[in-house]
Amino acid sequence: MKLVVVSDTHMPRMNKKLPERLIRELKTADAIIHAGDWTNLLVFEQLSAFAPTYGVAGNNDGADIVRKFGLRKLLELEGCKIGIVHGHGASKRTATETQAIEAFKGVELDVLVYGHSHIPVSKSSGGMLVFNPGSPTDKRRQPLYSFGIFTLLGGALTAKHVYYADKS
């Protein structure tokens, strides 16, 4: 099973359309995960035209997106428990990753997907993969745009980032 993982699309402000590099991977996706800051439900419509799309709302999403997705989601795909949260919180002093991990305190996960910082992360923490795909449309202070690909095979998950310079 191939999962394409995105966050922080901020569309249409940061891009009018999904980047071509992302679309190439979406064409062969079995499912899509979005970790918030869609900013417009049209992004969900565009993504879900490729594959079933799961996600959460972020701090830049309106009430319609919060109602549709909520702020935290737990998925189980092919025996893999995946927690999704944007990572923003009430405290600006607490790091995004820390807030994301706290959102699932006491829940056993194989993978935690979060966004908000636009900084790609892939590391092991407490026996789970902690993954931030970065942003396919708003790289901020990062050198490249990015998103993630998870491959689920026989209960095992592998993860990688896809980096690119042109968001058109």
C-alpha cells in the first residue's frame, strides 16, 4: 500500500494548483494523508480525486474544515496505527513536535504524522516513527518543497521524503 503524506498546502494562497511533482505520486497512491492547513476544501476535493484522503484541520483552517476532519485522527491501515495531528497548540513556547506527541499521549502508535512547522522530519521516538512531510507548496525557510511517501507491506512501514525545487 502506498500512502502519500502532505501537510501545509495553504492553497490557494501559496499555490493555485497541486504541484506536478506531487501529482506524479498521487496518480499511484492507494491513500493520502493530509496533516492540516489545507485552508480550502477544494484541496480535499483535488486530493480525493486520486485516492481516499484522510486528514485533520490545522490552525489556518476554517470552521468548515475543522468540522469535516477534526483536530486529531487515528487510522489503522494494514495493521499499522497512524496518528495524525497538525501540531499547533495553545503554547507558542512548546515545540511543534512535542505538542504533536502530547496529542497522542497514552495511545500506542506505529507512526505519528504532524505538520505546522513546514520542516521535514523522519525519526524514531519511543518506538514509533515521527514524521513531518514538510510542505509541497510553502517551504518557508527550507531549501526545497517536500512531501512524504509511506509504503506499507506485510505490516511493515517504510517512509521517505520527496524533495523538489519547483512547485509548479
